[in-house]
Amino acid sequence: MDLYKLSFNNIRRRKLRSSLTMLGIIIGAAMLMALLGVTAGLTTAIQDETNAYMYDIAVTPSSGTGSYLMDGQTVSQIRNRSDLYDFREVTMFSEDVNGTQLYVEGVNNWKDIKLINGTQGVVINQVAVEKLGYDIGSKITVKGQELTVTGITKDAQASYIYVNQSTVRQMADDKVSAIYAQTNGDPKTVADDVEKQVTGVSAETKSEKVNEIQEMTGQALLFMGIIASIALLVGIISVINTMLISVMERTKELGVLKAIGFTNWEIKGSILFESGLLGFLGGFIGVVLGLIGIVVIANLLDLAEYIPGMMPLWLILGVIFGSTLLSILAGLYPAIRASKLNVVEALRNE
């Protein structure tokens, strides 16, 4: 008699119970795949966006100033430094419009703004369209200046309006939120000098910013992994329950197998293969559903270009292998219990 065929038959004979057991594993595996995949994709997107800015240091108002903008005198001090060049300024502030916070951001390169409708000039995002009812041709008054919407960009988490940097700086009384620049020397040394010599500013190198982002996204990835792993663990626990019940129901059958010459190791192998098969099938189906979930979420977040990065091979194989291995471990106790059955008592069992 083929032990592997016997395991398949045991699962097939109890279709409902096996399906419910796999359902827990499927949900856990799908959550693990989707959450870790999307988080990995978002990490890549943020890193790509940071790396796209060609700068060595970023100068912003220090937290101790209580302001998010640097005045014209501070900006001049920074721009007049001989160890800095190729400056790019960004001014951003918020305005209350009809009870909703509208963020106004200056644009230096319109290629960074992906339009879905209209033209460059005064561009709002999809959130502003939905929350404030604006559209192309709408009039928006910001800091006493009337702007006419010329385009709409993709979705974001808050209401934004994008205008030429020179215009936004003028609206903000010639103030700047951040200055990005290249350096003639070591970026870290130059950043330290800027902080010492220019009052009220904080200077951070690009590598520090990238490391900071990586640390934040790494923590997010770990947190998401823990949540999804708990869901998978719940599914694995159901495997222990299912296999214990299966051993109890098949006590006489197992006794017959031992009576006709099956060894304890063969009995254990049958139970472990059955539990491992449940884990493998549950993990495989969960990964497929997780991949579908990633595609849906990525399109909702307008991150379709990062979908390949959300489906790393290590994650796919890791979830399937992990589900299978944990299910085998979950079946270990029921397998040991089955192998220790007394043949005479097992045959008497009704």
C-alpha cells in the first residue's frame, strides 16, 4: 500500500474539514504575501523618488525654530556659500479652503508631476477634485492671488495644488521650505558646517535621508510581517487540531496498518505527509490570492510600475515553504501519538 496515496485519500475523504483547515492557512499566507509585497513595493517607490533628486545635502528649517519656512536672508546665506552649487528650492505651505487643508507646493521640474488630464501651470491632485470639487478651469484664491486650474495629477493622501516654484515663493513672502544642493567637498562635512554657520537650519545628507527612509520602511516591513505571521500561525494551529481528530477517527485503521507490518516510522511519515500537504496546498493557493491582491492594491495606489518589485521570488517561495514546514511541525505531535498506538487496543476501537 502506498503511504502517499493513503494520505491523499484521507484528505479527499474529509473534504470539508480539510478545506476549512486549508482556509486558515490560505488567509494567513495571502495576508503575508500581500502585506509584505505591497510594503516592499512602497519601500522601492520611496527610495526611487529620493534617489531621483540629484543633490548631496538638503537644508531645512531646524525643529527649534518653530517654522517650516526659511526667510530670504537665510536663503541668501546658503546660496552664497562657495562649497554649495546647483541649487534647487522648494516652497510649500498650507491654506484653509472651505474648511479643508489645501497644500500648495512649488514645482521646479514639471516632469516630476504626472498629469492625467490638462496641462502644466496650476495643477491639482485627484483628492482636491473629490474633496473641494475643483476641475480644470476652476478658480482658486491662495494668499489673495487667484489661480486658474490647468491640469489634474494622480491621487495622493491630501489635497495638493502644484504651481511654479517662483510663484509659490512669492506667495510665501519670499520664503523657502527646503534647499537641495550639490557640494564641492564631503557632503557630511559641508552639512555640519552649514548647521554651525547658518542659524536656524538643519542640513542632512542624501545618504542620511536614504538610511532614515530605509530604517522606517524596514520597521514597517517587520510590523506588517508580524501581523500577517500571526494570521498564518492561527491557520497552522488548526492543522494540529485536524490531524489529532484524524488520528482519533482512524485509530482502528492505523491499528490494522501496524498489524500488517507497517513500522512506526511509516505511520509517522503518513501523518506528516498529510499535514505537510495541507500546508503546501494552503500556502500555494494563499500566494496566488496574495499576488492578485498585490495587483489590485498597486493599481489602487497608482503603483502599477512597481508590481514586479512587489512579487520577489524569495517572498513567494518563502511563504509556500514556510506554510509547508510549519504544517509538518504542527503534525509532529499527532504523528508521534499515532505511531505509539497499541495494536490490540487500536483493533478493538470502535
